[in-house]
Amino acid sequence: MVVGRTTSRRHPTPSTPEFWSTWRFDPLAAVLITVAAVTYGWWIVGAARRGNRWPWWRSLAFLAALVLFGILQFGIVGIHDQDLRWAFVLRLALLFFAVPTFAAFAAPVSLLRTGGPARLAQTASAMLASRPARFLGNAIVSPLVALALFCVLLTPLSATIRESPVWATAITALVPLLGFTLLTPLSEPGILRSSTFVTVEFLLAFVELLADAIPGIVLRVSNHVLDGSLVQAVGQPWFPSPLRDQHLAGDLLWFIAEVADVPVLISLFIRWQRTDRREARTVDALSDEEMAELTRAHLQRRG
């Protein structure tokens, strides 16, 4: 007769020592990190030669983006992202949300204008001012792109993408670029909107705080494997079952999607301040006659 028998429940993630001691070399990630670091450093040197000091905290933000990118690619998340849903979702979400956020705070486009080649700076400024960039780079469209991207995780296509080496390479290069493309127009000081448009962005951004959580919630509450891949990953004793793996992926995506909206709201607040100062300077520059004419025209429109 067994008096005190207990069973231990395995945790579906690696231990902390295993997480930080498991690494592999990713040639593509190494090349991208090297090119980005050399380019950013070269532009900082160029800015210094022109007599412009670049804020140290922006350089620190860029370093954080590179370090996080390296951890995701070289570490255990990048090693097991084809086997485990939670690793795949964690890598995808952080490459889309976190890495571009740090890179946007580093303001590489502003640094390019300050210390980079003039022709390249003009090209970047023209691209930011283009209609596609202005359309994608606002708090109305960009969260919808994120929602559409992560809704793919609710379909059988998710397993095909997760298990494909070709898609893994594409995600490494394109997902951070997509996230940066969406976030840069929100964070760059040269992009200004009207105060009415920024107010609308604020309202919709708060609504999308709830919408962004939908894919994670669905993954978490579903009692069947949504991508149809029922083969359990093998190789480590802590590997979870497919359903438990999906639930953990949903927890991670739900949390990350909610936290990722905070930088967007911060960017919108900064944009609102810039817009308010710009409009205040415009009004202050008007003469009494121009101000009276503007008031008269406004009253005529309302009447």
C-alpha cells in the first residue's frame, strides 16, 4: 500500500540555466547584426565630424535592439522555434514588436540625416513622406496589420510556416523590417499630423488594445490544436504536449500583444505634443487681422 505518493508536473519550458547556456550560431543573424552595428556606428562618427552630438540613450536603445535580436536568433528560442509553438510565437512576437521598438527609439533615420550620406538621407526622407508610408505608419493601420499577422497562428498555415526553414529565414529578415516600417513614422520627429487625426488615433489605439489580444486568447482557451499538427516534439524531457504548447503560446502572445501597445501610445503622446506645439506656434505667428479673419471664416463654416 502506497501511503504518500506524489506526482510531479513537468514545466513546459527549459530551466533558467538551460535557457542561458543553450546557443547556436546563425550566419544570417550574424551578418544582419554586423551590418546594422557598423552602419549605425559609421553614422554616429559622421555626425560627430559635422559637430553634432548624438544622444547616448539612442545608441543604447539600438544596442538593446541588436542584443535582443541576437538572443532570439542564437538562443534557445531560435533553436526550438520550428519544434515548439511557444518558442515560435515568442520569437515572432518579439521580432515584430520589441526589436523594432528599440530600433525606433534609436532613431536611425534621424541619425542618417545627421551623419549619413546626403543622398541616402534624402531617399529615406522621401520614403517616409510617401503615401504608402504615411498610410501604414499610423496607429489606425499598424495594429490591424499586427492583428492580421497573428491571426495566421489560428489556421493550419501556422504549422507550415513554423516548420519551414525557408519561412524561418524570411521571418528573421522581414518581420523586424515590417515592424520597424510600421513604427518609424510614429516615432520620427519629422512626421506630423493634425491634432484631430492624432485624437482619432488615440481613440482607436485604445480600442485596438482589446483587439490585439484576440489571437492569444483564442490560442489559450481552445481545447484542440488549431494548426492541426499533433506530433509532439521530442528531444528534451520538458517538451510539452501539442495542446499545452499551444496554450503556453497563447499566454505569451496575449501578454506581449498587450504590452506592445504601450510604446505606440507613448509615440502618439509624443506626436500629440509636437503637433500641439507646431499649431500653437502657427497661431502665435498670426497678426491680429489674420486672426480675426481666421475666426470669421471659422464662424462662417459653422453657421
